[in-house]
Amino acid sequence: MTEVNSAPDQRYFGSSEALVFSIDCGTTQSACAFAHLFPGSTPQVRVVTKWPGQEEAAGDSKIPTLVAYKRGKPIGYGADAIEQEAAQDGELAKWFKLHLHPDSMKVVDEPPEYGSDVPPTFEVPSLPTGVTLKKVYKHFLKYLWDHAQSFFINNTVDGERIWNRLGDKAHIVLATPNGWDTTQQGFLRQAMIDAGIITKEDEERLSFVTEGEASVHYALHYSQSRSWMNEGSMFAVTDAGGSTVDSTLYRCKALVPKLVLEEVCASECVQAGGVFVDRGGQRMLNEKLSGSKFADAAYMNDIMEEFERKTKRKFDGTQTSIIRFGKDWDNDRPHGIVKGRLTLTKEDVTTAFNAVTPRIVSSVSNLLDGRKVEHLLLVGGLGESPYLRKALKDTFGSKGVNVVTVDESTKKAAAEGAALWYIRQLVVARAVRSTFGIILWRPYDPASFHRERRHRAKMDHDGSMKMVDLWETWLKKDHVVGEETSLSFNYFSIYKKLPSDLGTFSQDVFAYDGEEDLVWGRDDKGSLAPGVRTVCTLRADLTGLRPSLRSQRGPKGEEFYRVDFVISVMLGGTSLKARLNWNEGDERREGPVTVIPNSIL
Ligand SMILES: Nc1ncnc2c1ncn2[C@@H]1O[C@H](COP(=O)(O)OP(=O)(O)OP(=O)(O)O)[C@@H](O)[C@H]1O
Ligand SMILES: [Mg+2]
């Protein structure tokens, strides 16, 4: 029997081309990804990298999760929302995702740093007057969807035609926090319907994946080594985002045919994301520049912008940082400002990170405490911070936990990972639908389970006792069909005389839909066992064999004929096929190929 190839095959084996879009609507930032699935090719997931209002930041994969309202009507989205809010005296819907968190998630187990302005409970800004949360989601999702669509059309070869063909059937995956359940998903589904992205009739176009699981798929796709993912092992995923840092503990239950992850316990969520580093930075700068004319709001805004975009992102705990914010003539040496540049010591920037790092470390410790966890996968925007990476490595490395990071930017992990997750489900769907096999006779073995049916044992034509109705598995249910492979099984049939009808040999093939291992293909009355059904019959024209077959003699001198044959089961493409092979003298003969109907999902 040949070895079956079970390595995951990333090609898309659907019968028709399709589009999949994924949306990660984060507290502070959102992102979209998509893939064009074409039968037989390996899909590439791409991220939407141009958003209106942030043209100067082309290549930016994320857009601020913001909607500006004026008298209950949306007037601006994303980066543009901030400007519209100011210009039109509107109101901003910000961090609105936090309104949807179930109460069970709003836990802060650590008191805030002394002197910090982080409130002891979750900070959830209120919504603009007269605007419901459903409305905000409806508007924002519609905005994301419209721009993901135009990005696809404008940045894909033949994009418009592909969109016209497949756009209204596109599958959409939403990444949602691990602590959310069907209530929150139902809310989002309704918002998607209200936004006109899907209709009530085609709800099955929408699926959900947790942000944690999506991140795992992203990391598996991009990390150099996969040694952190083993069957049976436990690992943690920490998603350090803009507002919250969510940590989830997983056990890997299976890798093939499909990655099966089990959440070991409820996730830990702490409000200690990137914006709280900014706030820590703001506080540190206010103190540092106190008494300087550069503490003025106009300068401070520019300084903070540089801090957020550069200083915070580059800081690794060892370097002196320089913030360029002014002109050559902007000097204030006592406050560290020379020629429009402000110098910050490593202690200064560390102070800013102190607003979050200890809280993240303690949240992760809560999760890992007393458990044998070997790996911690770090993702999210703040997860890209060299300082945070180092802090986690220092703390947990000594406890035997390996902190896994991905070279690729991980703020897009949830969006891109959600599309990867969906494609992976499709690949897995190319698995064998049922267990397939045949029912046969084998020499009776009184020392084995055959005993329980000894009354059914039969004397074969060669004089030996045979156990009948035995099940033999060819391929087990859920086996992933990889590259073209074939399996072969050797059998023989015994004939008393050369029957005149040797010409039409046939063999039934059966499917079994149950989960347990099957021993008997029939019950002891000879009817098919529960869950077993006939799926097809393989045939062979053996007429050519007659002249070459030689008779044999059994132990008591009985004359019989033995016909040896091989059944080849061919896997690949989207179906299972089988055929009979036998030898006529030295010549190999083949029966017709029979397709086993509905054999692959
Ligand atoms: N290299 C970096 N180093 C440190 N912080 C970074 C870096 N890149 C981005 N950030 C910060 O990450 C935050 C955004 O992260 P992300 O996009 O993962 O959040 P989100 O998904 O909106 O939030 P949440 O997961 O809380 O819903 C911002 O505060 C941003 O300043
Ligand atoms: Mg996020």
C-alpha cells in the first residue's frame, strides 16, 4: 500500500471562482483583506492598502475606526472624520467597539499606575447624540465595504469584470474578539444587512472567526518556523491593539486535516493598548516641558504626532530618541530642545511605556500561571513594539515560555488571518466525505474477535475456514485529498470450478458514515451494518483469464482456482476513483475506471 499524501494543499478546489473579503473592525484601527479564488490555483490574500483621506500614507493597511456625525448624520469616516468633526463642529463616534463588549469582558484586574489618568474601570467614550450603536456599525461597515470594493476593482487586473461577475456573491468574514458570542455576532449580522452588504436571504455569505484564531492563521502563514504549533500543545496568543490587549490560551487539538484549536479558558482583556502609551507619553512630555513655551498646545500636537508615529514605534528600551518638531531657531536647552529637536532619554520613553507594560505582563501572567505553556504568540499594532517584545521575552523567557513574533507587520494579522482562515476551511473541505472500503472474507482466526461470530464462519473452496462480512477500510472519513496519489489493495477470489461467468467479475464498494472504527461490514444476519451503504460497483472482464488459470489443490485434495487482483483507489482533483487490475499471464489488464460518487466534500 502506498503512503497517502496528507500535507496540506493550499490550492483552491472549489468548482467555480469566488471572492472572499475579510474585515477586522478594531477599536482604534480597522483593516480589510481579500482573495480571488480560482479553481486549481493557490489564492493570494491581499490587504486594502489605500484609504481615502490618508493618501499621504499610501501603503497604510489600516484606517482609524472613526465616524464623525452632525445632527445624527454621518459626515466623515476614518482619518477624514477627525477633520470633519473639527470643521463642521460635529461629534465623533470613537472606540465604539467597546460598547459591544459583553459585561464579562469589561474586567480590569490591575489598578492603574499611580498618578496615571487611566480610569480604574474600562473607558468607553459615549456615542454621538441621537446615534445608536447599530447605526454607527452600519455606517462604518458600509464605508469599509465600499472602499474595499473600489480598491479591489482598481488594483486587480480585470478587477471590474471580476467584480461584476462575483461581487454580489462574495463571501465575507468578520473577525471578532474572543470574548464575543452569538449575541454580538447577531448584532453585526443585522448591521451588515442594514448596510445592504448582505441580505437576509443570503446570510450564509457571512461568517465569523475570532481575532485570536485569525491571528494564528496569519502567524502560521508568515512565521519562519512552525515549531510552536504541535498537536496537543498549549500556546497563548496576545493581541496588543490600540485600546485593549487580549490574551487567549489555546490547545492545538489537531493539525490535519484541519487546524482545530480549543480555547482553554476565558480570554484576558486589559485596557492597556497603544493609545495608553500615547497618554503616558503625553503626561511625561507635559512634565518635561513644564515651564517651556513649547508646552503650548500647538507645539505639543506636533510633538505628540511624532511621538506616536516614530518614537513609540522604534523604542527598544536602550536608545535616546529625538523628536523633530520645529524649526532651526526653536531652542530651549534647559528643556532639551535644540534646533527644533527634542531629545528624550531612554528613561523618558520608558516612563510612557510604564503606563501599559506592567499591566500587560500581569494580564499574561494571570493566563499562564500554573499552566504548561511553551509559546506565546504576540500580534497587534502594539505587539510590533520592540520594547514590549523585549519586556515579554524578559519576563516569560525565564519561565520557559518562548515569545513568538512574526517579521511581517502584525497589525493586519486579524484581517489577513481571517481570509486565510476561510481559504483554509475550503481546502479542508477537500477531504473524504465518508469512510470507504469493502466487505471481504479472511482466514478464520479463533484467537481473535472472529470468535464472536464463529457460527457465521464458512468453508471456502480451497478447504480453509473463512470469516465473512469483515470490513476493510480503504480511506477514512476527513482524510485530506492532497496531490494525485493512488492506493492499492491486493485481494484474491477462490473459485471451485472455472465458472462460465468468470467474465463478469464485480466488486461492490461501500461507504460508512459513522465515526467509530468498523469491524463488521454486515450484521450477523447478513444485512449491511448501520451506517454502511453501497456506493458503486467495480467491474472487470475476466474472460481472457480462463485459458491461463491453473487449478490448485487444497489440503484435502479439493480442486480450486484462485484469481488475484489489485484494486487501485485514485485520489486527486475533486473525486475518488477506483479500478480493478489483474494479470493475464504476463500481461497487466485494467478494468474501467469507476468514479465513486459524492466521495469528496
Ligand atoms: N511598531 C509599533 N510599535 C508600537 N506601537 C505600534 C506600532 N505600530 C502600531 N502601533 C500602535 O498599535 C495601535 C493599533 O494597533 P491595532 O491596529 O492592532 O489595534 P486595533 O485592532 O484597533 O485595536 P483593538 O485590538 O484594541 O481593537 C496604535 O496605538 C498604534 O500606535
Ligand atoms: Mg485588533
